[in-house]
Amino acid sequence: MATTIRPPHTRVGDPLLAARLERALEGEVLFGAFDRGRYATDASIYQIGPIGVVRPRSHDDVLACLDIAREEGISVLPRGGGTSQAGQTVGRSLVIDHSRHLRNLLELDVEGRSCWVEPGIVLDELNRMLRPHGLFYPVDISTGSRATIGGMTGNNACGARSLRYGVMVDNVLEIEAVLASGERVRFGPVSANLAELNGGSYAGLVQDMRALAAREADEIRARTPRTARHVGGYNLHRIDPRGPHNMAGLLVGSEGTLAWFSRIRLKLSPLPTHKLLGVCHFPTFHAAMDAAQHIVELGPSAVELVDRSILDLARAIPAFARSLPKFVRGAPDSLLLVEFAGDDPARNRSGLRHLGELMADLGFPGAVVEAVEPALQSEIWELRQAGLNIAMSMKDAAKPVSFIEDCAVPLPHLAEYTARLNEVFARHGTSGTWYAHASVGCLHVRPILNLKLDQGAATMRAIAEEAIELVRACKGAHSGEHGDGLVRSEFHGLMFGSRLVGAFEEVKDRFDPGGLFNTSPSKIVRAPRMDERANFRFKPGYAALPVETGLDWSPWGGFLGAAEMCNNNGACRKMAGGVMCPSWRATRNERDVTRGRANSLRLALSGQLGPDALTSDEMLQTLDLCVACKACRRECPTGVDMARMKTEVLHQHRRRHGLPLKDRLIAYLPHIAHGARETRALLNLRNRLPGAAALGERLLGFSARRSLPTFQKPFRPPMTGRRTTGPEVLLFVDTFNRHFEPENARAAVRVLEAADYAVRFPDPRGERPLCCGRTFLAAGLLEQARAEARRTLESLKPFVERGVPVIGLEPSCLLTMRDEFLALLPGETDGLAGAAKLLSEFVAEERGAGRFTLDLEPVASRALVHGHCHEKAFGAFGSVLETLGLIPDLEAEAIESSCCGMAGAFGYEARHYDVSMAMAELSLLPAVRGADDATLLVADGTSCRHQIRDGSGREALHLARVLERALPSAT
């Protein structure tokens, strides 16, 4: 029975439909405004709210969804990582998110080099499973840390190494799919003899597609681009009317419009055992484009462009600033990254040598930086893979916009095409960013426009039309990698002609006669205008609601501007490497990832979720599992700082709703600790007295499964320090190291004095000890935090003015002076921000300058080191390893861990305990348990040490105590 699609706006958030789905499915059904808002965007310029969202737990759940959608007359939209650049995964449809549950490797044939997977499996996760077998899936797209195989199949993804391995359609062997009728069909190789299919609906489909391909054979030959990259329309050119062909090739690139993919069989490739990378420097962009055609003749596996705009932006991003000097010489206008890979090292070396010779012949002698070490190669590729997000890190309202970025032209035309396109940009008063696949003539170019303005949208339209004409003149393809979606489907008529577009419509109608799949609005065929502003993320009338903020957001043009820095590319959804985003790794819930939170904030701040959304319970729930690790501040290529945004939201919420008792106790901990000098023993009974922990959980919400920090006799500065003529340093002892672990402060004093530094302490002028205000920030009490910041700043100012370093022990406290102080007291704290250093940073810098000359003694042969999230976010963790390297015979190894899961008070709360432990179990606790008793465990964060003790029974030491142990016996 054909589906009759009803007007989708009448079903958006429909509670009756949601209830029906909940009865039929085991998985989650999400119809609330916040959830629908989080799925209204992908990485494109579009925003279209879905009817609702389901996260199926099984294939049966999906089949039930399809049945209900067919009966209810609504469209369904399959979605993976939500990283589509062209608007494929947004629409007024029922979104089916495969990425949480349907993500398994089902079968692996090592000898046959193939595997069956579910559509929600992420590329990088699949490759981690394949690596022990010497195999990988070679369509290595830059979003591989979060892109799913189902989405890649739907988009006909390509990647940097398509020159060697081909694109998705070349590496998909079979697809098991469900048709609009509900029938399950396996699409795969078919022979010339249709009788072998034994009739049935699949045989009928094959016969009809062959007949269509035969009828339009001349048009297909005449209109299909002959470029190395072409993914537009339906792959009718892959259908051989007379001979064998693969029917799966027709589904690849169909963008969820023809069928639902339940399983996908992939062709795998052997892992190359040896790689070399040459970084070619060019003085002009045109020279780089002209050279690409010659470099390809050397047989590289990849030739990728990084232009000057990407390099300039990357220098301002902490994650890349330190890497660039390792491979960029001088101030090139453009780089071409040329990789030679394979099992023959001699051949790769020969390729790299010939590359240098070729560059000299082209007039650029000595312009190749050779990257031989795998670690350096990885850093270079990370820069290239982040090209899109780096381009989007511009803080202006005008940003690089994706709409013509996937045009591909034959290599001999590449220099001419790019030069003429730059002329188009100049005529329209703008410029563009360029990066990506020079090897196949497919460059991701993004003109810089402000789509919040009518003029910006009009300019986009004009540039798109002129670019299409240029592509046609150069005999190229308008859709060369990221698919058609909403942004390119409109132009199929210009590129393919009306007859071939009509054939595409016949394909859609034959597979999906009622329009069940991804048709609201339609993609590939019968698509709306690409500049229909009602479908834009920034719709007419888009503006910020008035909000009196507690922090300074002027560097982003306001609080809304900071939220808009998220471009939805989803780098925060990675499951390995770095820290970001620990709560996502524990829950795989879009609400609990930086992207989901940023989208919710953007919608709330622009009034799209109602006037009070910012201070609503739903917003508080959205940010509840953000542990303020600040990993996004460093690892998000656009620099989204969700920790700071959470602080602002908490501030707004507290002003409206007040502060619960538990949060008040946490916020005022520095005050309580100072006043608890006479009641320490009584407070410490909580951990020992039977029933006290359970009572505390009922009354205050602190988990009975946790011990709480134990009050100690507080640290007091020594009355007289060691006599020395050495330089002064100021030791800032935070609340935690003062009252709960004073041995760390005493160890730091001893180490610094042994190294001949005169240790000074700030004078709180008769008041309680200084505090950074971190606990107030965590509770959203910004006025109290500002008061603490000002008190601290005034006390430290005399030392800072005479150049005395301010040394701290607790990363979250000390680094508050380099970060939040700037937003609390804008324009007042620059000197302190430069003077504030962690102990490890100070020792490493002094050692490098030849001033820290203390000889140390061996303490152990091995140390496992867990980096505090803020140490990593501010690039300070390397100094911990460097400082430990001063201890003789000690091999210090970093644990490849994300957040420990404790995150200040987060892990102590009963409602967070399970998530906290899930974060710790991702990598930290397994590594700790795997260490022998002789291995030192090192962690600078007090919460980290507590989590390690609770989760493993092992004791971790602060760096200061490890250094103290290594002091010479006579010291």
C-alpha cells in the first residue's frame, strides 16, 4: 500500500504518536522540544525541526517504526553521527538515530577481507576492531571519529585516500535493506542472467533499473561527469543493462531516500605498514593548484591542500599552535600534504625523493618538509582533518559557508577553476577558505558570508549559480564528496539535464512510491530551493533574547555568539583520544555531548524554545552531566567552551530559582573548611559511623557509596623559611591542599626550598585564606566568585608586579586565574594570568632556563600518570611528564584517559555516581588495575586521586610528593 504523507507540521511533537511509538519500541522515544531541537541541525546551514526522534535498540524496533510511519503517513529519516554537510539528515520527519545502539561489528571474514556491520557503527571504532587483524576500512573521511558507516554509505563518502582506494561505492559489497513496503531485501552483485534471481520483487527492481539504465544509456554517458569524484544523483551509471553489476551501488549515495539499511557488507584493505609524508610549501595558491596534476603522477596515496587561512586560524587554536612549527617553514600561502604509503619502504622513500626533485623542477627547491616519524605525521593529519572546524573558528558573524565546497574538476583545470572562483568571490566582496583533496580536484571551498542577513543569503545564491557555470565550463561535477542533500539537489537539472533528472525521479518512485523515506523536504529529487530561508539555521528574524550575563562574553560578540561557535561537525562525539567529551562517552546521548548542549543553548538564547528556556529545568538537565572538564575549550577546533557556558547558565538559573542546600554546602566549602578547625573530628565521623553515609545521601544527596574527603590539620606556612639567596616564588595553597591533603603543600615547600627558591605565601590580611572561587563558579554564584577573585587579585598583585611567579598545586584552582578570572574581571587580570603556573610548569620552565638544578634520586622504575582535565585543556600536562623525567631511572607513562569522572563534587553526588564510575571505567581504572604494586601512580587533581582510591584501592600521589621522595637524603 502506498504511503500518503500528511502535512508534517501537524505531527511535530505529537504526544499521541509518541505514545504509540513508546508502546511498540524498546528504545528511546524523544518528542520534547529540547530533544527535537538537538536533532534539527546537522553540520550544514539548515535547521528543520523533526516530528520526533527514536533511538532503536534493535532491528525490530526500526521495523516497528517503519510500520507505524507508513500507517500514520509520516516520513522517516535515518541518521548516524549527524555530520552531513548538505542537510541530508534534517527534515520534518521521524528521525531514527542508529548511533547509540545499532553499532555492532556483526561478522568478520579476515581471509576474505570483508565484514558485515550495523549502520550505526563509527568508522574509527570499526577500524580499532580491525587493526589487530591487519585490516582497515580505507574510506578515511576527516569525520571518521564520529561518522557512522550507515551515514557514509548514504552519502557515498570519499576521504583523503580515494586516489588509491576509491570511494564508498567502490568498497560496499552488499546491503541488506528494508523497502518502503516492509520487505527485506539483500542488494548485491547480480549476473547478466536475471533468471538466477528466481523472480520476486527484488528481481523486478533489478529488471526495472536495468531497463531504465538501458533507455537512458546515451544520456547517462553524455551527462555523467568524468571526474575522479562524482556522487550526485542516483548511481544509474553503475547499472549495466546487459552485464553483471552490483545493485548495492544504487543504494550507496541515496541519502536515506530509497530504503533503510539494516546491515552493510564492506570490502576491507590491508593496513599499510609504512608511510612517509612530504609537506610541500608554495608561495601562492595558484602554484599549489597547478602542481597537483604533476604530483599525482608520482603515485602518492593522498595529496591534500591546507591553505593560508586555515594555517592562520590554526595558530590561534591551542590544539594546533604547538604542532605548526614542527612542519611549517616561514609563511607559505598554501601547503600540499603528499603521502606515500605501502609495504615497500624503499618505494616510499623513492617517492618522497622524487617529490623533492619535482618541486625543484617546478621552481620550488627545498620546499618539502619530510615527516618520517609516525607521531609527526599524525599531528599533520590531525590539522588537515580539522580543516572544516578550523575554518569555522572565526568569531565574526560572517563565517565560511558550505554550499559549493564539493565541486570537483579534472586536475588540468584545477588551477584555472580556483582562480576564476576566487574572482567570483572578489566580485561579491568576500573571500573563501580552501582545503582538502587536491589529488582528485575536489577542494572544499567555503565563501565567508553572514547568513543571518538577507544580503548574505542573496550573495550565497549568486555565488552558487556562478560556481555551477564554472564547473560546467571545466567539465566537472557539482557534487564531488559530501552528497546532494538540500544544498545541491536543486542544481541537478543544470548539471544532468531534465531527462536524467526525470530518470532519477523514476528511481525514487519505483523504490518509494509513497514517499516514506526522507521526503520532508525531499533530497536528490523534487528538492526545494537551496536558499529557502525557512529551512536555514538562521531564519528571518533570528536574534538574541536580552540576557544580563554574569560573565564577559564580548570576545564572542555575546553569549549567543559563544554558543553559535558550534558548527555541529561533532568532533565532541569521538570515543577515543583526548578528553572530549567524557559524558558522551559514558552515555552516547546527544543531550550529553558538547554539540547537543550548544544547540540547546543557541535555541534557548534565540527564543526558539520559549522565553524562559534558559532558566528552565530542561536546560539544567541538558547541562547536568557536563563535568566542566574544559576539554572542549582545547579539543573542539572551534573552541566551544561549554564549561564556561554551564557556569553562566547555572548563574541564570540560581538567580531565578535559588540554590539547593547541597549545592550551597559545596559552594561555601572554603568558608566551611576554614571554620571547621574545631569540629574536624566530628565531620570526619561521616565516613566511619554506621548509617551516617546513608543518612547523608537521603538528606543531602552525597552518595553513600563514596567516602568524603577527610579533614586534616590544615597546612600553615612555616614561620621561618629556609634561608636562601635564590629567587622568590609565591605558593598559592588552595582549599583542598590546605585542609584535606596538606602533605602536598608541605612537599612543595620542601622541594622548592631544596632547589634554592625563597618560598613566600600570600597575606589574606587577617581574613580566611585566599580562594580562587572555583566552588562558587561550579554553583553559578558569580558575584561570590567575583569577590573571591578580586580579593585574590589584590593580595597577589604586589608579587605579580615585581615578577614573582605564582605557583599552584591544584590544576582546577590555579588555572582559574588564567581563565575564569578573565571573564569575571575583564581587563584587570592579565598580569596574574601570565604569572600563574602549576608546579610542573614552573619546574619545567626553570629547568629549561638552567635555573632548576636540583639533583634528584631514583624512587621507582615506572610511573603511570593521569592528567587532570584542566592540565590537558591548558596544555600543561606535558610539563608533568617532563618534570617526572628529571627523576633518574623513572619511566613516566601517560594514561590515555579522559576525565576521571569525579570532577569536583560531581562524582560525590548519588545521582551522578553511576555515570562517574562509567567515565572512570572507560580507561583510567583499567589502566590502574593493570599496574603492578611497584608502579607509582601520579595524579595532580585531588578529585582524580579520590576516584583512583575509590575505584581501585590504590593511592595516587601529587607530583610534589613524588619530587619530595626523590630529594637527596641529605636535603
